[in-house]
Amino acid sequence: MTAKTLEVMQAIHGTDVFANYGSFLPLDLQGWNSGHEAFRDIITRNRPSVVIDVGVWKGGSTPFLAGILRESGTNGTVIAIDTFLGSPEHWEGGEGWKPHAMQKRSTSAL
């Protein structure tokens, strides 16, 4: 974890959100054009200290972006932003992706 990552995490959360973090699901990195070479070109040319990855779905692009920062020697961090709920087609009809979203259902009456 870079100094920039710790600085941004402290500013946003006030703590290390990964302390004592354990995974309860198998790693399943997916994404659309997650490893596109345009990312490498943009990051190595501009050397940003913060990259904001919006709409990460299952996070395929986030480690790729972080790897480019690391390879270029940039003290940077990637902030991944997503609801992780997919899009409407994942929720309409059948079970689709519902089990993967691990939604918590309310048992109270509306």
C-alpha cells in the first residue's frame, strides 16, 4: 500500500479500511476493457497521484490501474467507485446476477 493510498483512505474513512479484512468470496475480477492499453498510455504520460475508477463492476480494471502506477514508480492510489449491484438487466426476470450481488432482503412489512 502506497503512502498516497494511506493518505486518501485516512482522509475519506479516518482509518485503514483493509485492516483485518478477509475475503469471503473467491476472486472473480471481471470488467469491460479492464486492461486496455489506453489506460497505460494515459497514466504513464500524466503520472497522476489519484486515479478514480468509476463503475468497476467486479474490479477487473482497478488492479490493472494500480499496477501501472506501481510500474511507473508513481506514489499513487486508485479509488474504486461502484454500487456493485449491476444494472437493471441484472435484476429483471429470473435469478440472473442476483446471487452475486449478495443483497440483504428485508423481512419487515412495507
